[in-house]
Amino acid sequence: MAPERKTNLVFIKTKASSIDLSPTVIREREQLLQLAFQDSKWINLTEEPFKLLVILEEIRVRREHLYEEGDEPDEDNTTLNTFDEQISDLREELQKNRDDWTVDTAAMDGRKR
């Protein structure tokens, strides 16, 4: 992404297997997202000092075991919230900034801000 391009909100959708929800994989993907958006302001939905990784409800674990053998959960700065809780917080945050939204009827493109 070009540094001058403004991106307000990014959703990443993928099919997940149980390994995708292991703490190690989540941490690696969080680091990749932080590098990709290191100059952004992110979106703060809580008072916590760390960023949130939102796992949407549609992403379901295919196997019943969350962690692979030997991959124990560890404490880090990643918080997994429920979909309903996260979307509720997101709706409240978006309502606060509603006056800043683009209301033009023209099509959105990379130059629209």
C-alpha cells in the first residue's frame, strides 16, 4: 500500500483451520498486519494499550482441538473477543465519527478521501 493512501477500515476474511487459531500463528499474523499498517492510527475499541485482532463469527475451527500437540497457549498482548461484543463496540465507535464520513454519491476509488 502506498503511504499516502488513506484506509479507514480493513477486514480480512479467510477460511480457518484449528492451526490458524493457535497463539503462535495469531502472533505471527498480528506482526505482519502491524508491519503493513505501522503508520496507521489503528482503531481503539477498548481502553487496553494493545491492538485487537478481531476473529469474525464466520471463521470456525474445523477440528475440535484448538491447539496442536505441544502448542500451549501463552500470555501475550492478543485478545480474542466474541463477534457480537466486538461488532457492538465497533458500531458505537463508528457512530462517534459519523460526521467525518464521506456522503458524496460518486463512486469510491483509491483517490477518494
